[in-house]
Amino acid sequence: MPNFHTQTLKPLSYPCTYKETTFSYEARSKRGNKLVMASTQGENILIRIHQKEGGELLVKGDKVTRPTQASFLQKILIDFRDASEAKEQFSNIEPKKFLEVKHSPYLKEIEFFANHFMVEREIWVEIGFGSGRHLLHQAKKNPHIQFIGLEIHKPSIEQVLKQCELQGIENILVIDYDARLFMEFLPSNVVGRIFVHFPVPWDKKPHRRVFSAAFIEEALRVLHVNGTLELRTDSQLYFEFTFSQMMQLSKANVQVKKNAELEITSKYEDRWRKMEKDIYDVTLTNESASLPIPKLGTLRFDECVDFSKVLDGFKDDLLRGDGFFVHFEELFEIDDKSGLIRLSFGANERNEKCYILIQEGKLSYLPDRILATKSNLAAHTLIKEWFHGICD
């Protein structure tokens, strides 16, 4: 994560603009943490300022408002550092590498798939594409297929976007999003293949694995008849876990292979083969069509609240429902009429992390793209009840 350390920051007069970045406001919590809202080229990013022991300040991007490309965060931190006349004691920002930043037409936000994505041809999905070798190879080999690549590692995303432009590959869309949630935004019966190659095994935290009974059911819904869900892993434990999950289906067509050769391999697979590690493949073929589902919308508030009452009544609070939760974590005050609440909510095994912005009595999520999944809807209802309890 790009960041820098400094002893002092010159106070800014908000709102203000420095070079290409606008700084809208500063928010402070009782814990001493600060947030600064910054924007450049349509990207809205919160800068987090944390005071360490000894008075040193750590300045970095807040994880909740991650930019579509790491270069935007680099640029914003550079502008904030210079505008606040910070004297760096440590920095991992590389200004020369990120002077030119631009949006890639291949990189999409989840709102695009929730509201604007049109299925015009068969779709293949790769979850966790890493270096992109397999994704790029398949896309070039199958130009009639629309590929969607999911990845959360920023350097991997930027590497694939760069290769798409250099090689003129136009049938790939890339998104930084949780694959377990993403499947809910695809129509039924439109996907031909789903690749999950060498996912993190999570042997000590199996709830964090991509594969689960719910994920497999959602994959079968989006796959057309004879479409396949394919796992490739060097972890025998992950292979056995996935196979057992598939065997819990009432009906399943499953194929298993060991040390099968592919046309293209990742750099990690090359390394593991040199170490003579076994590679496992398990493929589930869908044999029936699924019913269509409506498109998911986004969560919105209609309520108005009194921020002074929220300020007086706020506390770190964890609420639980049936299979979901809401955790109100920290309150940041912008002024006497506005502020931010940091919270996490949703399903127990997969959840959203965001802020609720309160301005002129109105509530909105930040980022404003929280999608109305079943668990999110249930949590959203609990959040509204929490506000009513404080403000009524």
C-alpha cells in the first residue's frame, strides 16, 4: 500500500485544489485518526492519517475507497504530501513511475455489471488471474468469447491491462471484486467456462476460500448447459475440499485429473513443477438450464437523521442477524452537521467495508456502489433500524 511518514502536515483550507487533485474536507475521530476526501480524474479516495507513538504521522490510502488503479492513489498522495508541505521520513511512493495515469477501457467497476453490462456473446470467467498468462492466452485464442477476469492484486490488474493495450486484445473485461459476490450479477445460462486456477488455499481459514456450496450453486446458475466450473490447484487439501463440496450436490458430473498438461502455465505452476509438486484438476459440468433472475440494484437511504444525535449516541457496536451482521466501527466528524461512520456488514463469510456519509441530514454509502444482495439487504434494514433507534 503506497504511504509516507512525516512528523508534520501543514493544515489545508478545505475545499482546495493542488495540481490535479481536489481535497474536499477533513474528518476526525475521537481516537485521533483523520480522513481527507480527495479526488482526481473522477476517482474519489479517502486519505487516512494515523498518529503513531512518538507523534509520527502515517499517511496512506484508506482501504475502503480503493482506486481502480494504484497509480491514482500514488498521484493523490504525492499531491497531498506537497500541498501539506510534508517532510518525508519514509516513503514508498514512486512519482516517476506514476506521472501519467489514465483510465483503461478494459477495467470496469461493479456498477457496470450490475446496471449496464449487455450479454452479446458467450462469457468465460477467470477468478484470480494473477500474472494473466492464462487469461491473455485464452482471449487471443478465442476472440469470439467475452472474457471477464477477476483479481484483487493491483499490480496484476495493471499488468494485464497494459498487455491488453499492447497486444490489441479487446475481448477482456477486468474487475477488482470478490468473486463470491460477483457471480450474483451475471445473468443465468450465459457462461461457458469458469476458471479458478491456483487460488489461495486458506487451510487455516477455509471460510475465506472461493469455493463453497453457495458459490458452486451460483456458478451452476450462470453456466449454460455443458458449461464447466474448473479448479486447478497444487493443494491436495483444497482439491479434496472442493471435490467433497461438489459431491454434496444431488446430481453432479465431475471429472478429476492429476498432473494434466495445459497449453499455457503460470509462473507459479512452472515453479511448482520444478519442485515436482502434484497438480490437481477437478471439473464440474452443468447439465441443466436455470431460471432467469432480476438484476440487482444498489442500496439507498430515504431516511433523514439528526447528526448531533448520531454524534451523541454513537458507540462501537456489533449487531447480528441470521447469517449476517453489522459492525459500527468508528465515527468521524467533518463539522457539527456532517460526518462519516466506518462500518462493515453483510454475510458472515463475506462482507462489505464502507462508510456512511451524513450531510445535511441525508445518508449515503461511500463508496456508493453497495449492491443489494440478500445478505446486504438484511444488513441494510438493520442499519436503518439502528439510525431510527438513535434519532427518534
